[in-house]
Amino acid sequence: MKTIKDVAAVAGVSVASVSRAMNNPSTVSPENLKRINAAIRKLGYAPNKIARSLKVQTSKSVAVMVPDISNPFHLKVIKGAESVLAAAGYTLFIMDTEESAEKEARSLRDLLDRQIDGLVYVPVLTNDRLPPILSANQLPLVFVDRFLGTEHDSIRGNNAAGISMLYRYLIAKGHRTIALIGGPDFSQIGRERNEAFRSLAFQEDGSHAQALMRTGDFTVEGGYRLARELVLSGVAMDAVLATNNLLGIGALKAFRELGIRVPINLELAVFDEIGELVDPPIPHVRQQAFEMGAQATRFLLERIGGDSGPARTVLFEPLLFTPEHYKKFS
Amino acid sequence: MKTIKDVAAVAGVSVASVSRAMNNPSTVSPENLKRINAAIRKLGYAPNKIARSLKVQTSKSVAVMVPDISNPFHLKVIKGAESVLAAAGYTLFIMDTEESAEKEARSLRDLLDRQIDGLVYVPVLTNDRLPPILSANQLPLVFVDRFLGTEHDSIRGNNAAGISMLYRYLIAKGHRTIALIGGPDFSQIGRERNEAFRSLAFQEDGSHAQALMRTGDFTVEGGYRLARELVLSGVAMDAVLATNNLLGIGALKAFRELGIRVPINLELAVFDEIGELVDPPIPHVRQQAFEMGAQATRFLLERIGGDSGPARTVLFEPLLFTPEHYKKFS
DNA sequence: ATGAAAGCGCTAACAG
DNA sequence: CTGTTAGCGCTTTCAT
């Protein structure tokens, strides 16, 4: 690896001049500039950004940290972040915490050491407050989807509205008894969605609501298990609402396995995308994940740029997709 | 952020002793060790790994670089890498090059600057040789899926075998005229798969083979376009073989749009997974992506550990999944 | 066993 | 406009 010294030697100038030539070309004489650039090209030199950032505390890079990279929602958040970063000349590091708080802490440490400038942050579900590493450092960050009640920008989805859209859709289709397969109440989004359902369902039919709610982890296995439980419990129902894509996938598997035809015998509606190739299509609400990632990143760049205004929250409305029109519904 | 100096001050020793206490505890007196550790805990100090690696040229971190993080194959390669790294105490940086050589070069530069110890590398499709940055540095790396003919370990899938499995499956089902929707011939894997098909098809029916082959980009759009072309060209065919998942997804979309029922009117078989929720299931071969990522990472750790034996290639056999048995087929 | 000091690659005063 | 130098946080001779 060539260093700035090599360039200086070849160009016959001091390292300072080389540094200036790169960061402040106007402050170096045309002749020297020429020779320095020639030397740079000749050696294939590129400055070591880390040595640089050890000094200047900025690195033109940000990270996006998500709990599960194989979840299409998080994937699109990442893609959204990429879309704005590419234009801004930043490098993006993608970290997959696999819903593990320890892994998250380790990754945060590594990112901080590596002088990243900011973080698009979807925290692990079990976090109830900002990880110590983060509170000990003033790293610019913006939350997506989940948030921890701190004074940071946050981009969120309108969970209650999404559940309501799905619920009203099912009711409009004539279903009376709607069951829920939900996520954990200890998590912000799990709770929001469960509660949205609860208030809707009680409104319709208070007596049955309790028996028709099953909650567990936001996982495919969880959805599978809860769906089985629901069916095998023998309760009457004509539709099921799953509050996230993984739960929905698990539920669909369970239904198929149990010989239940969706939507003939039972209708299934899902929060989040479940895959475009499912046939017949499953009614679902889709979060604007890409846009959420992009918006988060725009905010982040503003913060990195020095904006220290009050924390902002933006709420994205989910979009309803139904087999009938497959387009926005409001 | 606390530095080693802060610790030294609190403990009342020199920075050298603090450093030793962390890296070579036996060389520091028990009393001092105690006071230093107390200071570390008190301050919540953690050493800056980058400043460290600026010196020692190692960082306990590796990266996995893939051309498209939303492709399930690459996703599983990443997950496989994660599985072995977690145990080894390494941090993993995930880089998405989005099939762009420029983005790839930039990311490589950043990784190198940040002193990563090694790379699990799925190069961009258009690369025909090792990026200059990589040849200028002796970074340990191992290829997955694609490779560039250099002296590095590489983990590959048996492309010819996969195509053959699919082809033979279709023939066994009684199909006579099989069309191909393939990737670009300029890429290693695109070519391998196309050629495997070509030799099989010519064997069966030399005359029709040419008209029945369509190749383009490994993208959903490509698959969609080629499938349409194929259908609209009016050639007779009773089965289509798509040589990667994206092409398959695009083809499936096109067929559905054109009112062609799969597999009633036309059978579709796909190389790579296309999603487990497609109903009825599409026959496909599945690469052992997770295992490939894991194996690559094991090799990589060996190389990082100093193993300088000759380059190894391991070929993973794809597995055939059919609607009929949905299990391994050989 | 310990500390002073050099140096990893870079930038930013500060002199000249 | 240019070069010398200190220093970012850390490790590692080299003396003591």
C-alpha cells in the first residue's frame, strides 16, 4: 500500500503539499499540483481514509443496522438508504444484528471505532432504551420503524392505521369473526399493532376478542405455531390477521399444511409484504420501506451536516393491497 | 469517548502499562493490573480498534461483498458467513455492490482502509479480472459462486449439474420442446449454464435449439422480457428453463400476465430458489448457499490465520426440488 | 516491571 | 506557496 510519503518522495515535495493538493488544491502551485497528481497516478495512490479520520473525525461513511437482513421490510429500508447515499458520495456499511442485543452492541462498538459518521438504526426488538455505547457517544442517528424514546429523529409507520385498513377490509368483505396472530407486546410495534386490533375487535364483538388473539415472536415459526393453535383450538373464525410478514408466512404454511384453503375456507390478511408470487394474492398492507429508509438517510445527512434542530418524527402511511384492485386504498 | 490516556491518568500509570494490561497482562504487576482494570471499568473504556489496527494491521473483522443483497442466494451466503464468524468473534461488514463495478471499487477501498482482515467475495458480474485495488494488496479473500481465475480459494456451485437436473426432470415429465431463458454469456456462471443447456438440447433436438434460447441480464425485467418474446414469437414449446431466480420470477410474471397457466399450459423450471410460497410450487434446483457462505468463511479464517497452501476450489452440488416429492433428487 | 518516545498515515497549525 | 511539526489513539522497542 502506497502512502502519502511515497507520493511526496516521487513528486519531490513535502507530505503537507501532497495533503493540500488533495484537500485544498487551490493552495498549491500549479506546477507542484501537476507533479503531485502525476505521482499519485503513477503510484496508484489513494489516501488511507481511516488514518485521515483518526485526525479529522469524519469518514464519509454511514451504517445501516437492521435486526434481520432477510426480512423484506428491512431489505428495502437498506435499499432506500443506499439510494440517497450513492448520490452523496458516502459508503454504506450494512450490519445485521440478527435480533441479538449482544451482536448489536459489538457492531456498534466496531462502527464507532471505524469512525462512521452516522447510523440509520432499526434497533433490536428487546432494547428498551438506547444502548450505553450510543448514549456515551454523540453519534448522529435516526431511527426507522422502531424507536427508543430518545431525542433523535425517527421514521415510523402508522401501525394503527395499517391494522385498521386490514380490519376494515376484512369486515367489508363480510367477515364477522376475525382472529389475530400478533407479535410480542413488549415491543413498541408489536404492542401498537395488537392494541389497534384489540380496540377494533372489541368494538365489533367484545366477547370473542380475547379467545381470538394469539401473540408470540415476530418469526415464521411463531406464525406457524400460533396459526396451528388457533385452528386446533376449534374456535370459529372466518378470517385471520397477521401483524407482520413473518407471522403471515408461517400462518400460510400452517393453513396449507392443515388443508385449509386460503382464502376459500379462511381469509388471511397480513401486515407487511409477504412475497409477490403468492397466488392467489394475499391482501396486505405494505409499508413504504424504501421511502422510509431514504427519508431516514436524508435526515441523517442533515444531522451529520450539523443540523441540531429539534428531533423530528415522520409517520409513513401503509398502503393497502388487495386481490381486487391491487392498488392504493384509503 | 475515553482514550487510553484517560485510563492511564485515573490509574496513575503510563499509557504503556495500560496497553500492556490489555494485551499482555502477565507483564504488568498485580497491583497495577488491578488499578488499571478498575479504571477501565470506571470509565467504561474500550480501546479504539482502528487506532490499534493502524499499528498492528489486524482488526478482527471481515467483510462479505455481494452484488445484490435482495437476491435470496446472496442473502443466504451472508447468513452462512455470519454463522461461522459469530463463533470466531469476528465482526462482519456486509457490502452491497448493486452489480456496479464502481461501487464495488469504492467499497473495496473503504474496507481496505478500515483494515478488515479478509473478504468473502462475490464479484460484480462484469468483472473479468481482479479489481486493481485487490491485486495491489494481499488481502485474504475467497470467492463464492463467481470467480476471476486468480489463485484464491473459491466456492462454487455445480452449474452444469444443476441445469442437467432440471433438464432431465422436464424430459422425464414428458416434455419434448424445452426453451431456455438464460443469463449473459459474458459472465462465468451465465455461460456455464447456457452451455450446459446447449449441449443437452442439441443432443435431443439440434434443429430447434437455437430458436429456443433467449439470453439477457440476470434480472427480473430480463426474465419478463425474454419470456414475453419467447411466447410472442409463436415457437412451439412445452417447457421453459430459467437459469436463475430473477429470470424465473420475471418469466412467471410474464406468463401469468399473458394468461398462460403454469404448469398447465407450460411448465417452468428454475435454477435457484424462487420463493417458497409460490403455489403450485415451481420445480427448481437450489444451491446450498448457506453452506457455501459458511465454507468460504472457514477457508477465509484459515487464510487469515496464516495458511498459505495452494488455492482450493470446492464445488457444491445443487439440490433438485420438485412439486412431486419436494426432496433431494439425484 | 515500568515509562519515554517513536511511529502507523494522515491533516492542520505555524513558520518561513 | 511551502515545509516542519505536532498529534489523532494505540502498540512496542528501548532504556531504566
